[in-house]
Amino acid sequence: MRRILAPVLVAALLVAGCGGPAAPPAAGEQLARFTVQGGKRVAGPERLEVARGQAVRIEVTTDADDELHVHGYDKEVELTAGKPGSVAFTADVPGLFEVELHHSGAKLTQLRVGA
């Protein structure tokens, strides 16, 4: 069991970018943190790859009020400047999906969910 958990923890830490204090990932949850400044992603992975059925949490801290949107899953959350905001869901639809901010138009990442 420890051999499985250690790589998952390491992967979660590598995917995590800069951001404010937030809850650590739940067991089996893939956490990706992003920072946006001036309408551009300055921290966070360019592509987020997860297995189908995996729990996902995308957390964003931005310097301006905005709205986070995960296409294909229709997950949205209003973001307040300087405060982390997040969406959490189960990645149960396979494919490649854009994750962006609506007001600034910033493309955060591509979410790839395996079949």
C-alpha cells in the first residue's frame, strides 16, 4: 500500500503550483493549483492528465476577479482576487477539455481524462 501512496503523493506535490493556503488533496484526489497574474497563467501545469473516475480539484488564485470554467464538465466558480477558488469533481467523461478563465480569457490548462 505504501508503494502506491508515495507516487500519488509525489505526483500531487509536483502538479501543485503556487497559491494560498488550501486544504491538502483528499486520498486519491488529483490537485492542480494555478496562479494567474495580468490575465496569464504564471504557475500550474500546462496539461493535467487524470484517469477516468479519478477525483480532481482545480484551484486558482488570480489577481483580478474572474470566473473559472472547466469545459465538458460545466463546472464554474467565481474567483475573488487574491483568494484561492476551486472546483472539484469526478473525471468520469473521457477526452480533452479546456480549462479557462472567462473574463480575462486566460487558458489555464488542458484536462485530459483517460478512457
